[in-house]
Amino acid sequence: CALICANDYATSPVTGSGRLIFGVGAGLITVFIRYFGASTEGAVYGILIMNLLVPFIERLTAPRRFGRPTKARL
């Protein structure tokens, strides 16, 4: 699941720090679901939940344009 679904171009973050946040978040959600829950599909749920958060991750990790003043991102 992690090799195929997490690398999907349409739903994964573009920036390097966004990818790191996505991977760590999906991993933590997977661990919590598999450890505390009865479901064995923790990786699928972790990736789906993090896919919902990709627009927010992209907004937080967007690089600043050269020559532009810094704005509040949220």
C-alpha cells in the first residue's frame, strides 16, 4: 500500500517538507490504527486521512516567491 498508494502524483504533496510531513503523518496514523484498533487496514486509512490534509500541508510548506514580501499563510 505504501509503495503504490502513497506515491500517487495526484494526491501526494509536491514539496520535500510536505512529503516528509505526509509520510510521518501516514505512518503515525497507521501505527495508532493497527495498535489500538481491530482493523488490519491501518495503512490504507492512514493514507486516505493524509490525502484529505494534502491541501493544508501544501499551503503550509509552499516556498516563498523570490522578491515578494512574506504573507501570513493561514
